Amino acid sequence: PFEGVAWTPRPPQGPPQGCFACIAKPPALRQASPVLSPSSAVYLMESKSCKGDSLRPAVPCKHLVEKKTMTNPTTVIEIYPDTTEVNDYYLWSIFNFVYLNFCCLGFIALAYSLKVRDKKLLNDLNGAVEDAKTARLFNITSSALATFCIILIFIFLRYPLTDY
């Protein structure tokens, strides 16, 4: 249909660059000169679907530019485990060892409390937590049994067995 028109092949293009919004709505054509030769008119017709021709300005995807400016630089912060929050029950263990040492449970609780302090210094958080649980268990047991025995002693002193 177009005699005498030279078709110029387009260079091969890869996948379109940019986001879907920019590809779906291509930028408008620049104003062409008022007098067009037949070959430039054909070239203009061809360029309606072409993204890489010379009539259109090379506009980067505005969404990609916004994404680049909106992203924050990554910062790596090394967080060490906070061993100050691990309770070692040291004072409670000393009290149980000195005053309520029922069957040496206060001494065992004191030993585990000291192990917790050592593991906190070595930043062994898991070991410190496990030993703190054990120290608390021995402290509870020692306090409960010693308190129970003291209550029994007061009951037997108040009501001796000879009255029954």
C-alpha cells in the first residue's frame, strides 16, 4: 500500500523497563514538525507502539525513582543478649543458706546462684537462664520446707503431745 516508502527495522528491545503503570501509559510524543515528509509520517505511525524511538524522550519510570528515594539505607546493629535481666537469686540463696538451710538445699541454691553469675559474665544466656530456674527451684523448696518445719515446731510447743 505504501509505494516508495523505506521501512527501517527497529532495533530489538528487551522487556520493557519500569513498572506496569508506566508501561501501560507511555509518555506522550514530542511535537513533530508541521511539515512532514511521507517517510517521517510513516515513521511517526510506526512509533505509536514503539518505546525506544527517537521521537519520544527517554523518561525513566517515575515510580522507580520514587522507590529509590523512599528506601532507607540499611544499618546493621549487633544486639548482644541482655544478661542483666537474668535474675541470679543471690541474696535469697544467702538468706536460705544462713537461716533456712533445710537439708542443705540453701547451699545448693547458693551454688547455682554463683553459677548464674559466672555464666552471665561469659554471655551464656541460655545456660544462665537454666541455672537461674534451678536456683529459684531450690530456694523455693528450701524456704517452703524450712517454714513448714518452723510452723510445726511452734504448733508442738504450743500444744505438746502430752495433752493428748
